[in-house]
Amino acid sequence: MLHDPSHRSPRPVAEEIDLSGGDREILRTLASELAEVAALPVHAGKARLWQKLNDLQSERPMVWINEICWHELDGDGELTLHAQHPWGREQESELRRKLYQWRHLPGDMVVNNWLDCPLAIHSTDFGIIEDVDTVATDQASDIVSRHFHVQIRNFEDLEKIRMPVVTHNQHATELHFQAMSDVYAGIMPVRKTGQTHIWYTPWDYLIRWWGIEEAMIDLHERPALVHAAVDRMVDAWMTELDQFVEQNLLSLDSNNTRIGSGGYGYTSALPGTDFNPGYVKPHNMWGCSNAQIFSEVSPSMHWEFAVEHDLRWLARWGLVYYGCCEPLDRKMEILRRIPNLRKISASPWCRTPRLVDKVGADYVISRKPNPAVFADDNWYPERAREDLRQFLEAAQGCHVELIMKDISTVRYHPQRLWEWARIAMEVAEEFAA
């Protein structure tokens, strides 16, 4: 994520990375384990299946798990960090999580046979940071309830929304790349990676500054103000994207990069014929959008105050993913007007028969099973199995990915998630073409 409404992102710092012998050994041991996993031939087969799905030629439903409550999963120390250097701990955490997911909840996970070194890119925020009260039920979790204080009340307040400025600290990138290349020498190659998929979601930001009830009322009471606000947010994201292009900071996402709120981006449609490997452009990549707060907003207002504005952004991308938690089964007529639309989110609140009827085999259905299945006092695996079967029975003939996400708790029983992953793969195989 480029931005976080809760805080201002710090700028990358260019500083030498000097790891102790112990830290180096920890990272090299973990990387060696990951290299063994990455060398398995299964990953090429999984990548092919993801590509078939996204090319609308699916052979079976695909399964992936993300947005995981990692703090609840470390029952036997697999995720415990031992490195001392802050950069080393970041590397260790990423390696341990990949290995953990592969061992226990892989689904259709694909592991690269190289390691990514992200470019040290910084984008300034949009000028406003949320003013919020929070309530937490688990101090170890970053999942909290929020009450937002209103910061946008009139046209003058829209000036608080600023245009982002993008910079690349090339020195910091080189130091990180050198450190990774040195630590992982002889184990896994390292590749520099620019900005891949961009999570574009104007309304997720606006409601934090506007207030949820206030924003919904203003759709009716002050539509001109709302239109002006959304336009300014689109301008901000477009300004930022232009800078990514100008500075050649984009990288392809038609691989095992997460797209929108769904699964991987493998597809033969991208990067397309108009492609320079040394200069990635938006039309070589996936775009996305959503308006999660519009769950109960009518299709006509969803179009007027969200999708129609988003078209300026969405038209720039080769393929498009739309949606997240908002139910979209009543809104396919407006979504079909999005150019290059390929995937549609199907949240647990969609009416499945209507969704399947409206989508058919024209797009990928990115099904999000309800993570509340993990939150009960007791775990009912057959209930999880039946939920998956019921959806896939109704969606026969459609192209489906099963994406378990937004997992705020497993009640400190990680085996629940492990078992769900196994069940989902079994059910997906049952519905293979």
C-alpha cells in the first residue's frame, strides 16, 4: 500500500546495513529453506492454472489466503524473530511468513525462485491524516474499531487534499540491494522491483476525513461538494501515477502479485504487445478500484459518485479488478461499463444466484468466504466445507477464485486456518472442469 490514512509514511533512509554473523546465518538458513520450496515444479503448474483462470479459461477454482492474523499463529515458534538488526528482522519476518504459509496454508500459493528488493520509493500522503478514536479488543492485533472526527465540511476544506510527490532514493535502493545480494549470495538471486499493483480506493480515504454518516447524507444533500471531493482524489492519484511513469518506477504485476482484493495477476493478456521491458507503463498492468462504503448505495448513485469518476483512472490500465467488501450483485449493469474489466469481487454479502446470473462466464468471480467462520467458540470444519460447496455448485460454468481474507482472528487456534486451506483445496478439486 502506498499510503496509510492513519499516519504519514516515513521516507526511506540511505544507510549502510551491517549485520552480525548470527543475523546473517539466520537469514541464510531461512533463505535456503525457501530456495528448496521455490525449486519445486508445482509452482509452474500453479502459475499456469492462475493464468488460465485470469484468461477466462479456468480449469478449476483457485485458492489463496491473505490478510492473516499473524500474531495468533506462532504457537510453536515458527514465526518468532531472532535477528537483532531492524533490517534483518524485516527480512526474517518476510521469510518466516512465506515458509509458514507454504507449510500450513498454501492453497495455490506460488513461490518465486528469487527474492525481491523493492525500490526505495516514497510518496507523500494526501495532506490529511485521519483524526480517530480507536477501541481494541486484542492489544496484539492491529484490528481496531474506529470513530472518525470530521475534517471535511465544505468546499474550502477540499484544499486540505494535496497532490502527492513521488521520490526514489536511489542510494537507499542500492544499499538494500547490495545487502540482500551479499546475504543471500549462492542461495537465491535478488531482483530490484518497482511499484507493482496500486490499491486505488478514493472512498476508503474520504470517509475517514468526512465521517461515514455525514458522507452518506451529503450524497443527497450536497452532491456538488461530493463530486468535487472525489474529483480531487482522482486528480491526486493520477498526479502520483504520472510521476511513477515519468521516473520509470513501475514493475509488472501479471505474476504472483496480489491484484485488487483478490488473488494473483497471472494472465497472457499482459503486458500486451505494446510493451518495453525496460519501461513498464500502466497499460501493461492491472488496475483496480472499489467503493466499500457504498454497500447500501443504489446502483445509480454508485455510478454517479464512484465508478464514473474512477473511469479516468481505470481507463489507463490493461486489465481491471473491481470491488472489495461491498456486495456487487445488484450493480453489474454499471460495472460492465468499465473498460477492460476482468475480475469482480464477490463479498460474503452478495446474493449468490443473482451474482452468478449477472456475471456468468464473462468475468472472474473473486469469491470471499466469510472469515467469521474462524471466530466462533468452536470450530466447525464441515460448515466451512458446505459453504464453499454451496457457492461453487451455484457458480458452475463461472470462473472462480476463493480468497480467504480479512482474517482478524482464529481465536488463537491456527489449526483452524490450516484445516480451512486443506478443505478449500479439496473442494476446488471436486469442481475441476
